[in-house]
Amino acid sequence: MGMDRAALATLAAERIEAGALDEGSLEALACALGSTSRSVRRALRSELGLAPVELAQARRLALARELARTMVAEQQRSRS
């Protein structure tokens, strides 16, 4: 038997936060975790209320926001 749903969701979320779906597939992530893509999807939906792609999109959006803030701050400093 594999790991429990909460542990699977935690590990999958950590890998997704680290960028696992930026270049790789959900199937590759699931395989690396010793699971199936369906189990990963179900675990994340159950534990976090998000599908893997939604978690990856939220991560990308947060990175884009931070980049925009950094660029605005740098522009304001250069004008001073």
C-alpha cells in the first residue's frame, strides 16, 4: 500500500511549489512519488481543495506578482 492521502498531498504540493510542473508532467511527478496521477489529483483536491494545475498556476501568479513588485521598487529607486 502507498502513503496516506495527506502525506501524498503534502509531498506533491511541495514538489509543485518547487516547480515540478513547470517542465514536467503530472504523470512524471506521480511516478516520482510512487503513485498515480489520479491519486495525486484526488489527494490534492481532498486536502487542499485545488487540482495540481491550479496549485501550479497559483505558484506562477505569486512569482509574477513578486517580480512585478521588485521591478516597480527598482524603478522607483532609480528615479530617486
